[in-house]
Amino acid sequence: MPTPVACLLPADLKTRFGALGVAIVEHALSSADLQRMERSFPVAQPFPAETVSQGFAGFAPADMSWFGRHEVLGELAAMLGGGPMRLVRAIAHGNSPEANWLVPWHQDQAEDAGQRPIEVLRRMVTLRVHLDDCGEDGGPLEVLPGSHEVGRLDRAGMAGLALEVAPLLCLAVRGDILAMRPLLVRRSQRARVPTARRAIDLEFASAFALVA
């Protein structure tokens, strides 16, 4: 019988995630898992022209159901979310030498389905699966720890908060998972050494919450 995911994770992971709104789970996935995910996101795959023209390189993987059935991902989302969770959206995205831009301070509010109520967003968990290493030169994510507790912010509010809260740099290697709350304020700089930097964001919502 497989060992429960919670037994393989740091004992204080859930506490730190609750306080900061972000946590790295190192080497969370097997080589077979990563190879399976790469079928949805090969290195050579170009991004849809419409997403690049809007300054965002991203697309929905064709087989989202596979991610929703993945035992490790589901258990991790449930542990961090505090109860049963279900996958509601998957977005593959990344930078490359041809697509290397600054993403300013922002919060994820799932505009694909309309602006979700804040009580729903507070109970959601995003798991970012890294398919490539993302070091300091690769334009890693910067986050404002604890900002998920502030609520929705406009651009001025996020800029002001960035002056008060020291950002955390989220470095990752292939196979790591970065867990985040959707309302966490974050940004990413242009890569100083632009290479392939692929990731898949998996958004999980409480199974008991109404998702718009």
C-alpha cells in the first residue's frame, strides 16, 4: 500500500503554507510523472499566437483529466487546502529565448470563469509543477509572503504592499511543486539567461465550495 503523501512531507509544511501562502515541495514527482506531463508540453511546442500577442505564453493542456486523477497532486492539494479538493483549471506556461518578458505584481483571480467570490478564492490552492529548472537567472517567481490574507488589491495596493513586505524568491528544479494561494501577490522578472522554463499551474478548489 503506498505511503500517504503527508508522511513524506515536512511536518510544518501546512503551517508554513497557511502563514505565508506559498511553499515549495521538493522532488515531488517521479520521472514517469514528468515524462507524462511533458506530452502536453514538449520543449519544441510553440505557444498559441494569440497568447503571445497578449504578453502571456500559456495554454490549457489537452488532457486535464489526467492531472485531476493524479493521486499525489490530489493528496497534496487536499492537505494544504484543508479538505477534499477538485481540479478546476490547468494552464501550461513558460518562458523561452523567444518569449521572455516581465510579469508585474498580480493576483490570480480566475477571470476565465468570471471573478470568483473571495471566499472561494481563499479556499483554493494552485500547484505549479516545474518541468524545467528555474534558478536566479531564469526569471523565477517573486512573492509577497502573507499577502494572500489581505484580500483583493488593485495595482496601487500591490505596489504599496511591495514597499512594505520583503519578497521571497521561489527557486525550483525540475520536479518541484510550488504551492500557492490564488490571492498571493507575485511577479516574475525577465530571465537574465533565457532558456526553456516550463511549468503547469493546477488550480484546485474546495469540493464543498461553489466555483463560479
